[in-house]
Amino acid sequence: MSDPLRLGIAGLGTVGAGVVKIVRQKAALLEARSGRPIAVSAVSARNRDKDRGVPLGSYAWEDDPVSLAARDDVDVFVELVGGSDGPAKASVEAALKAGKDVVTANKALLAHHGQALAELAEANDCVLRFEAAVAGGIPVIKALTEGLAANEITRVMGVMNGTCNYILTRMENGGLTYAEAFAEADALGYLEADPELDVGGIDAGHKLALLSSIAYGTQVDFDNVELEGIGRIRIEDIRQACDMGYKIKLLGVCRLSGRGLEQSMSPCLVPATSPLGQLDGGTNMVVIEGDQVGQIVMRGAGAGEGPTASAVMGDVMDIARGTRVTTFGAPASKLVKAQHSRAATPAPYYLRMALADKPGALAKVASALGEAGVSIHRMRQYDHVNEAAPVLIVTHKTTRAALDVALAAFPATGVVVGEPVALRIEAV
């Protein structure tokens, strides 16, 4: 019999307890599929006495995850502590320096320190795997690094935060305002302790930065992900987008154009009949387009004990089998610094604004758009609200830079009331 692969698990929250359950309950299956036993040898968490719904008495306990990472009876360090710095970063670095492979679900850590950690892993002949960090149970990291490795990736996009998708779905299906849907998600425990990580697009932006690195062979560049959350979306936007055959999603999109790497996590309109348009509730979806395979669509649970623990164990199983893949799909020394490009690829845009009830108001707005080189594809006007008329405009394909010129010119028209909302329409 082969020697067991011994795990040290740091962090025993929902996911950590889920990993322990899988190791205990699926021992025969894991051994049959990997060719060797997989066992937990030691664990670490902040509270030793907390009931986590799974027996832990047979495992060695370390109060400090860094000490856990250095133990001689740990072959693979599983980091489920969370956070971009602090104990998570220190323990992962300690494990890699000790020559131990690392599996993590920590997207924030990798989004901020991925390049340095990848270099450290390779310098110590270790692997650093993070399937659980992006889209929960959807095996998108494996798809990009392995299954689609022969493809030039033309675009990656997806809904990568289930909480935001839940809020937008409830606004549409329940006729709720943003504040009402937010409160409902909070009451259900869907929001992070800092809600801005969810609704501000930060959590999903971390994930997009990791996918961009793999897809385009670049160093992780979270600082240049364009972030816009869903806080400005109103129920009127939801309804009016539906009237025109679209759904609003917090959509991550990355593509490499002649001007550089575009990375954006922002509310977008997608066709209601598309796979992304039909995605409801807290589910995630990632769409990958390659020059050889065309479009690949992957849908599944983006969070939760079972799906995320499943992703962690997928990485553990690869290590047990002897499968060793570089962190971002290419040697860390070969990853290039991306040239940032802000939404240079032309696309149609949805504009929602309120116009003062004055003669020639529409003509002035159309003139501002035209002078910026933005043409109108279609337009709708709704009943007056407080002496202002809600107006929707869908443009022909244009660049965000041209649209920004038009938006900057709107105040001088004297007819635009308040701040317009501009959302990209992404073809799917």
C-alpha cells in the first residue's frame, strides 16, 4: 500500500469542516481514485472547543497555522483561513518554504500576492492550487490550465458572486427595490461581514483577476480590474432592461485586445435568452471562449460547504495522483506584466437618464452623443416623474472612452437631471 497523503487543514469554518467530512466519509472512494490513502493529520483554528459537526479528537491541534504548516506529518497544507494577509499569507509562505504543497480557497490572498507566491512555490518545487478560490464547485481553474491549454482564449466572462445574482434576481422576480433585496440577502446570511466585498464587486473582481492571469499568461493584476458594484441599479433598470429583451448581471469580463488587457467587473446587460440571462438565484456561471473549442459554458454552485470542499479535494486528489501543474498554467517567470486597457473593445451601451420637461431636450442629448461619435440605436421615453421624463437609450457599438466624452458633456445641455446610468451590453 502507498503511504497516505497527510493533510494539515488551517481553518475549520464551513469549508474546512466540509473537507474533513469528505476525507472521513469518502476514504475508500478517495483511495480508489487517487491510488493512495488520504488522511488528515493535524488541524488549526481560532477556537479549539467549538462544535463543528465533525469529530476532530483524533487529529493533532495547532493554535498557530504557521506551526501547522511546519509540521513533519503534513504533506499538503490546506489554507482555509481567509484574508489577503496576516495568518493566511504567513502560513502559506511557511508551508512553501518547508517544501510542502499548498491548496487554498483564498482568492484575496492570490489576487494580491499571487505572483510572489507562485514564484516561491516553484523555487521550492511545490505546487500551489486554488480551484476552490473561483466559482466554488465549478472546475474553471482546471478547465483553463489543463483542458483548454491548447486554445488561445478570446474572452472569459461570468457571474462570479452568487449574492449579487441573488439580489438582482429578487429585484426582478419579486419587484423589490435594491435596499429591500439587500436586506433580504443579509437576513439570510448571504452577505460577507463587509457587504461591500459582495455588492461592490471586490470578491468577484479577485476571481476575475485570477482567471485573467491563467487565460492570458499575465501576472495577476487585481489593481487594474475596473470595479463597479450593483448599488446604483434600480428596479426601473431591471424592468426596462426586461422590456428591451435583456437581464442585468454583475458580469466579469476579461479579454486581450491590441491595446492591452481589459478586466472589468461591473453591471452589464446580457440577452435574456442567453445562458447568462437565464441564470437565477445564487448560482455562478463562467463562459470561456477559445479559438479551437468555441464557447464553453460552466454553471454550478459558487459557494457553500459541499461545492467548495469538493473543489478543495479536487486539488488534493491531483496532488495525490502526482499531477503537478504550475500555479497559473505557465512558469511564474514567464508571466508578463499586463498592459492595462480600459474597455477598449466597442460594444453597445444602455443609458438611463431623466430629462427636464423642456422643448428640444432629446435633441440636445442626441447632439451631445453625436458630437462624441456615439450613435443611437433605439430609444424609449416613459411617463414623467416629478417633472422629469425617464429616457432610455441603447447606442450602437462604441468605446467607453467615446461614451465618457458624451456623459461629460451632458451637464452643459441643461436638460439632464441627476447622474445618468451607463451599462455595457455584452454579447453572449
